[in-house]
Amino acid sequence: MFDVIIAGCGPTGAMLAAELRLHDVRVLVLEKETDPKSFVRIVGLHIRSLELMAMRGLLDRILQYGRQRPAGGFFAAIPKPAPKGLDSAYAYLLGIPQPVIERLLEEHAIELGAQVRRGCAVTGFEQDDEGVTVELADGQQLRSRYLVGCDGGRSTVRKLLGVGFPGEPSRTETLMGEMEVGVPQEEIAAKVTEIRETRQPFWLRPFGEGVYSVVVPAAGVGDRAEPPTLEDFKQQLRTIAGTDFGVHSPRWMSRFGDATRLAERYRVGRVLLAGDAAHIHPPIGGQGLNLGVQDAFNLGWKLAAQIRGWAPETLLDTYQAERHPVAEDVLDNTRAQTELLSTEPGPRAVRRLLTELMDFDEVNRHLIEKITAIGIRYDFGEGPDLLGRRLRDIDVKQGRLYDLLRRGRGLLLDRTELLTVGGWSDRVDYLADPTAVLDVPSVLLRPDGHVAWIGDDQQDLDDHLSRWFGKPPS
């Protein structure tokens, strides 16, 4: 019997498995695909995801495979630079091939002791008061205490669970792929510049060795399960640009729409949802992968606490309470960005106005912090503005703050040198550092780096330790 079975070994599933293994939870990840993805689609890790990777000691491993670019121009592809002084030590975007980040996260989970089985599709499950019985396509049955669906926008787990997935279907679709071209780069650049003045999205970007990333509007809404053909690309390129640029030899081709949906519930009993199984939205702004990885960080330590037996009664419920509103906000901002890509006169007028407004630092900063998720503040009750926010990676006397969070435990950073974690030392670390660059006496950090308490009173601290980390061992 496993403690947790995870359906889906994409970035969300792999990250969740690793987070659970930090607490010795017995984890099995089931992936229906036999082989990892082979096509080289580039995805972007935003600031908050880079911070989370740094917290777990993964960032140095990942950086060597990615390409850094400035943290600007994200919102509706409006070309504005990032504001100065973003509150992070990792204020950039990291472009990285999707198969690479998936491989690195899967390897990380396996190194920590997670089991991964490929070619295993979940086809059914039944839950009771003690656990979940999971049925596979080959008829095999497995037993676990919890099941988490990280199996994508068409999640089998979500459908079998009967959770509603309200929202809007795709109204438009876009073709995306990587392929070689048959005309000079200068000719392509001139044509793309001309078309981009009146149409979004459309681009051909060099990807090295004569290969281009090609994005072009589709002729209509089709079946996403059916990949587009090279002829589909040629036809749409000729329609919009008057030439197909001699595209040939595609590496991969896909289509994406602007469907926007959010699961009504993230948990039913012992079954939970995360990543695209819980929310889908257009890829504009590059938030999807990041949103799922951040779901995993929020859920991992809470589910582990439940399994290890020390979770406060309502801790697992805070997963939906915190992450559902975050997803709602992402869906709304991608809806807004999609409207701003329209070629209609009204949306284009709004786009021009917003482009002007983004010259104000406050507007630009707000939108960047929204897209990169460093502006998130969970509702932990009344308190200073820092309460409920993530704490940036600051210098401490032992090095860097995030290095102290690698084990996935809580942390009390005490500038007063008068406090203690007492009986919670099996799940919360302690650092006395009066030199830490903070404008508050002390902070209690959750394993995901969010500030759970601020102050200098021991009794108040003990109350918050109980709130987040349960009763101390007797």
C-alpha cells in the first residue's frame, strides 16, 4: 500500500512527488505515456517558480539547460521592460525545453525515492474511509491512502470524481510548431514585423540551426487531440503573410485554444486535483506550468503532514482555500490578455491605452508581479503586509535563506534571539540571526516560503506553530 498515488508525471506530478518524499511519504507516480515527450517546446519558468527551485536546491541544475531573459514584455506581449528593483534575487525568465524540465523534475523525485511507472493509465478508482483503490487500464488494482490527479486538462481523475469544470470553450485556436524554413532570415524578419503591426499572435522566431518557432492563427477550432499538419501551417501562413516561407521538416506541431476552465473543487475526500487537472487557460503570459508547480509546493507539505499524523484539522483544506483564488486570478488575467490580442478596433484601442499606462512604474510592476506570482498574498488574517506573502531569498549568517528550506520544513528566523520552536523542532527549524535584513523582529516561514507569523511574543508564536504545524509530540 502506498501513501499517495499521483496520476500524471508532468511537472506538477513530479514536483508533488518530490515534495512528499522530503517527508518520507511512500509515493507512486503513474504516467499513461510510455516515453517522455520528444518534441522540444520551450517553456518559461517565472520568478516565483525559480525561487521555489532555489528553495529545494534545484536551480543550479536547471540553469545550465535554460536561457535567461529579462522579466518584461509578458502581459499580452506588450513590449515594456521590467520595472527596476523587483523584490527577488531571481528577477528573470528562464526559457527551457519542456522535455528537459520534465526530465529534471522526474529525476529529482526518483532521487528522493519516488516510484514512477510509465505506460500505466488510471481508468477508475473507489475511495472509502481508509484510502483509495485505483484501477489501471490492464486491470491491476493498487491501494493508497490518497490519490492526486495531475493528469492534465482532460483529467481522467477529475471526470471520474464528478467535479465540475465550468468555464468557456475555445473560441479561437493557434497553431504552434518548430520547423525549417526556405527563405533568408532578413525576409522573414521584415514580413513578421509588418504583420505584427496589425495581428496578434503571429511570429517566426529563429531557434538555431535553421529551425524556426512558428506561431500562426488557425483557420478555426478543431479537435485538440488531432495535431495539425504541415499543410495546415502552409495554408495559414499563405493566407496571412502571402507566403509560406518554404516551411518544411517539422520537429513537432500542435494547436492550442483559449478555453478557460476552473475545477469547482480541488478535493473530494481522499482525492485531490492539481495543475491542469484543476485549471486550464490560454498560454499567453506563460503561466500554466508555473501555476501547476506552485500548486504542488502548496499541497505537498500539507498532504505529508496529514499522512504523518501531525496536520491540524483544517490544514489540508487550506490547499483549496489558498490556490483556488490564485487560479481564478490567473484565468481572469489570461482572459484579459487574450482580448488584448484581438485585431478588432475596440480591443486594439484598449491595448494602446494600456501600453501608455504601463509607462507608469506602479502599473507595470503590478502586472509583472501578477504574471510572475510574486505578488500573491494568502489570507492569514490581519497583520502586516508581509504576512501571507513569500519572503525573498535574503542573506543570513549561514549563507542564503532559501538554502535553509531544502528539507521542506518550516523555519523560524529570529532576529531577537529570544524565541524558540520548542516541541516543534521535529518539523520546524530555528535560526537566530540579529543581522538578517528584515524590518520585523522575527518571522515564521512555512515550507513553501510564505510568512505564517510575524512578531516577538513566544506565546503568540506557539499559537501559530500549533495553527500550521499541529500539536508538538508529547
